[in-house]
Amino acid sequence: MSGRAARIGAMQDDGTPDTSPTPPPTHVTVADDRDQQVFVARLDDGRTAGGAYYERSEGVVVFTHTEVDPAFEGQGIGSQLAGGALDQVRAGGEKIVPLCPFIKAYVRRHPEYADLLAHPAAR
């Protein structure tokens, strides 16, 4: 492979494995769309790369589902989305209930967000 690791499952148009280097992490901006109840991950060029969906009630944000566009998977978008959403929840003085498995796992891996849990059993 001449020093380049192949990306698993990536293929070129001719059906041969794509051995191009994995693209660098993409920077995203996370915005809270309260009308749609979703924290949106936007790329620098304005494209939407994913969202963390929630229901908000009485100072608690219940994360229900997180998704990243398949075109951007493996680029750290989900982690930036989760961190950005949790930072905004903290800034608003709210707590979370992570029903979404991705957000729940993110909080487990990042104990600095454990104080946001509305109930300690949600870990």
C-alpha cells in the first residue's frame, strides 16, 4: 500500500480499493435550532453534516437521536456535534437525559460532562 492505509470499504469508480489517505478532521459549528429541536452540525462551507435531536422541557434536554450524513462519517463530526451540543446545554444552565446511545456513550467517554446528567443513573 505504499505507506498509505486503505479506508475500509472505500472503493474507486473502477472497483479497486481506495488507498487515498483518510481526510483530516472537518471543523463544524454547532447551532441550536430550537424550532426543529435539533443541534445542527454545519461545515465551514455551510453544508449540514448532521444533527442531535432532542426534546426540551423544564430545564432538561432529552437527547433522542443523533445522526451524521454518511458522506461525513469517520471525520469526527459526531464527536464535535456532541461536544458542541453539550457545551450549549451547559451554557444554558440545563441538564440532560441521554436516551440517544451516541450521546450517552460520549458522556461516558468524556466525564467532564457527567455533571450535566439530570439523574446519576443515566450514566
